[in-house]
Amino acid sequence: MRSDLALLEDLRDCAVSARVYFWDGPWVSLGRYQVPERDLSPDCAVPWVRRPTGGKGVLHGHDATIGLVARLDALLPDLPFARRERAVKRAYRALAAPLVRALNACGLPAVLAETTDFVGRGGRTADCFNHVSPNDMVDPRTGLKVCGCALLMRPTAVLVQASIPCGEPLVDPGTVFPSARRQPSANWNTGLLVESLWQALVEGTR
């Protein structure tokens, strides 16, 4: 989490920067405003960390995780400085687009949920992958969420943290979140993720 935040704080000359990483065993990352006593199951034995971004809890260890940052003057050049930090939806859309392209290039069908009829699936839950919001990325054929994203806006830059499952959970999600739902593991080429994401980001900033 500190390394992702460092990307945001160290962003200088580059318009965009990213890191792709994997976890050493099962971990949970909780959103900035979540409360572990409320949002984790009482018998949860999986260690947890808090993200600088918002959103719901994510069970890691069977996923590829992305920390993606961009300067707002490059991402939203048509907006005056005073309005950029409040343009959360526009900033997210600008960074979600290359993520969607990269996932499709890796063999994982993905679209923004707002373009489908799957929005609203799932109930009130602390589990990121048990609810579909308009901002989520889903498989257009099944409606299953394929990428969970959370965002942190600063006056000059934005951080997106994304989790993309690439295998079966290492522990039962039901022992982590009170209302978790096990999803089928996705079959996609994680080895292409770095190259595909970089290509999508380069094309998106031209």
C-alpha cells in the first residue's frame, strides 16, 4: 500500500505511472473508510491492510493487483485546476478505459458495468466482488465482476488501485466477509498484463 501511495507522491515529470504486483499468500485490503470490526467476519484469520483508496474490501492472493497514477493536468487538460479534484467520475473513466483495453488484450472480456444491464447485482456488503456498481468492470457475457477498482483523488493527481482475480481464492471468502460470494476463477494471460497495460496507457495519452 505504501508503494502504491509513493507512486502518487513521486509523480513528477511523467503523465502516468503504474505497478503490477502479486501477493504472498492470502491478504485482505480494506477501503479507507471501512471498519474491520464491522466489515470482516468475526472468525477471519486472514491478515489485513488498509488502502489509501476508498471502496469495499478485497481478498487478495489469487489476483493481479495494479497501482495506477496519473497527473490531473494530463488526464483532464480541459478543466481548470480548481475543478480537477472534484471531477472524480471523469478521472476514473479516463483511467478505466486503458484498463479495460488491457484486460481484453489479455483474454479477459471486460466492459464498464454502466454499459450493461448488470448494475446493482449483489446487496449491501463489505465484499468488493459481491456487488456491481456502474463503475465496475464486468464480463459482458455473464455480468461477473472481473476487476475491482478504488480511487484516491488529490489536487494534482489520482491513484487507482485495481484487483483482477486470476485463480481460485486461497481461502474461502465466506470466512473473510459476512456476505461473500465465491466467483468462478477467470482464465486469462497474466503474463501479458504489463505489456498490454503499458500499450493501452501509451495509446491513451497520445
